[in-house]
Amino acid sequence: GDSVTQMEGPVTLSEEAFLTINCTYTATGYPSLFWYVQYPGEGLQLLLKATKADDKGSNKGFEATYRKETTSFHLEKGSVQVSDSAVYFCALTDQGGSEKLVFGKGTKLTVNP
Amino acid sequence: GAVVSQHPSWVICKSGTSVKIECRSLDFQATTMFWYRQFPKQSLMLMATSNEGSKATYEQGVEKDKFLINHASLTLSTLTVTSAHPEDSSFYICSATTGSQPQHFGDGTRLSIL
């Protein structure tokens, strides 16, 4: 079945450092790809998405590019802030996000001042 | 943007009682709602998919008689944990979608069974 693998955490960075969280996937067909963020004690918020190969999703300074050739969707941010501390989940679904989401295990990010 | 409200946010109850969790889409009509369970420091596990007016579809290994799901309207789905026991303690999260947009998530319900 479909699956998502993301880098093990936790990740600890200093403010203004560069962030990369790796995500690779296995899927039949052409999935849509997502990054969700979960702040402590809260549900998930959609951070960004991409629905086809070479699409770049971006939001709040975060970016991820849908790479079909490497089946990857790595999350990047050029300069992290303390407020970015959260758990980040990579996910996929095969029909634009309305069908079942398959999540990675999540990567906890802590940004220190 | 689309808002999904989940209530209660935190509930503590005695073993053997039943607990109902509500999931509401506040500004859109949700044709489909999903219920997830999240264990500490782990990912979300899909429990069931709920379509308005029809029976929920449960994932393999999820007891339908234990976790009763009702999706009676386009804005409300409920999850009832029946005869709850300590092993049912977890973080439960719902999401909702119109069918053509990404899922929007509630803030979750932390359930603690004593």
C-alpha cells in the first residue's frame, strides 16, 4: 500500500537556521502531497500542498517541491523562528486531499532563540 | 478559511463509561469526515471515514461496536467511545472535507480514562 517515510526527529535548530525535513513516498498512481503542522495540544493545520510533479507548494516561508523522479517532497525553510517549533507531518492522498490521508510518523522541530 | 470545531477538547472519565466527541464544520458543508487516533509521539491512525447519511467505513482492526460514529448532518459527526477503558486513552482528531478540498482538522480531544 501507499506509505510515507520522513526523517526521524527530533530536530533542534537555532533561530534563523536553515531547515530541511526529508520526506519520501511510495504510491501507486499520482498522489497529491501535503505537509501538515501540529502545534502542542492542537490538531493539524495544512501548511502546503502540491498536486502534480514539479509543483512547488509554499506558505509562511516554507517550501516543498513534488519530485516524481525521486518520489520526494522535502520541506525547507530558509530561516526558522521560535514560533516554528511544532511537529511536521508529510502526507499523501490519491485524489486531491479529499480521500484518505496517509501520514508519515512526524518530525518534531524545536527552534531555540 | 474553513473551520472545524471539536468538542470537548479534554475529557476525563471513569472506566466503563461512554464518551461522545463532536466534530463540527462551522462554515462549510462536510460531505466526508474522518476520525483519527494519535498515540503519544506517533503519527495519526485513521479509524474511520464518515459520509453524511450513510454508515461509516472503518479501517481494519478498529472495532465498530466500540467506536460508534454518526454523521447525521453535513456539519456534524460524532464519535462515541463505548464502555471506555484505560487503553482507549488517546488523542482523537477529526477532519472534514467538502470532497474537492483538502481536509481541515479539528483541534483534537484528549481522552483520559481512569
